[in-house]
Amino acid sequence: MNEMSIRHDVESWAGNVISQWERKMDALGIGETGKLLGSFQQHVYWASMGDLDRITFLFEYYGKFVEWGVGGRVNIDNRDTLIAAGRTKRRKKPWMTPVFFAEVDKLCEMLARSMQRQVATMIVKKAVEHNRIDDSTMRI
């Protein structure tokens, strides 16, 4: 996998995270106003040598409250008590965290495969440079 392919794959992965969040929100009945959905942004940052530096996701902060099932007089400490007493209709709606960690696992696998290929290529090139192997018979 070359550098441009990695860039494309990481950018696609980040866009897919947002698509997965949108699908999960739809399945949970979140986002009637569209304000939270409209706030989603992703940015991929690359270091000067072309290495992946970081990936950031931005959205309205209240999206976390929706996930946790809190807001107004309902907080994380009293939510379950209020639910049990029938005094709130707020419920956890895990639209973000499960999706995010599942997608991070996929990104890790993708980057690991890419790095394996790069390391194997580097080893063969170095071996050929030092006349340790015949490059006409090596395939990666």
C-alpha cells in the first residue's frame, strides 16, 4: 500500500465513521431537528513526513448527553432512579461510543496490514542492496 492509498483509506475511514453514526442515530430515533447530524465534521492531519498524525471528529456537545440519557434535571447520578420511579422518559441512546470503538478496531487492522507490507518491502530492498538475495526471485 503506498502513501496515497493510505491517505485515501484513512480519509474514507473517517467519513465512514460519520456515516455509521448517522445510521445508528436513525435506528435509535435521534436527530429529528437535524442539528446534531449537521454538526458532524472530521479532519485527518498528516505529519510533515507523510505519517498519520491524528484524526479528529467534531459534533455538538449535547450529542454526548443524548448518548448518556441525561439533560435538564436528569443527571448521570439520578438517571436510573428517575427511570425506575417513572419520572423521566430519558434513556441511554448509545449512538457514538460503540460505533466509534468498532471503527477504531477496523482502522487499526487496516494500518497494521499497511505497515506489514511496507516493512516486508523495506527488508527485501535492503537485502537486495546488500547482495543478500537475488531480487529476480523475490515477490511481495
